[in-house]
Amino acid sequence: MSNLQEIKKLINDNQTDAATELLKAIIQNDNDNDEAYFLLGNIYSKKNEWSKAINAYSQATAINPQSPARIANEQLLKILDFYHHDLYNP
């Protein structure tokens, strides 16, 4: 099994599909690994798969309330809630 440092390198190298599979394997073996959920949320966010990213971040936060996933989730929700009147009412 790969460690999280190797997975971070895959993510940085934009090999997100391989990183996703490795993270899912880690989560299957260790369902309480908040960092794996956080990294998975980052991948989904990078792919614009918002609901999957929110779910992964929420799972990480449920395991560890001090996880950086809490802040990432809040920022993602703010982005998705953004509304600009001029863009919708020219």
C-alpha cells in the first residue's frame, strides 16, 4: 500500500485517477483516516465534482474536527453559494 506522501506527489503531478484509487483502498482498510478523506476531497474539488468533494470533506471533519477539511469545506460552500446580481441581471 502506498503512503500518503506518495499520493500527494501523484496529486501534484496531476495523476488524480491513480491517486483516487489508492486513497479509496486506504479508506477501505482504515475508515478513520481523515487525511485520506481530505486528500480525496481535494481531488474531487480539482475535478469540479463538488458533491463528492463536500462529502469527503464532511467525512474527514466528522472523524477529526480539527482537520483542514473543515476549512476547505467552508471555502467550497462559500464559492458554490456565491451570487452576483450583475451576472444574472444584465
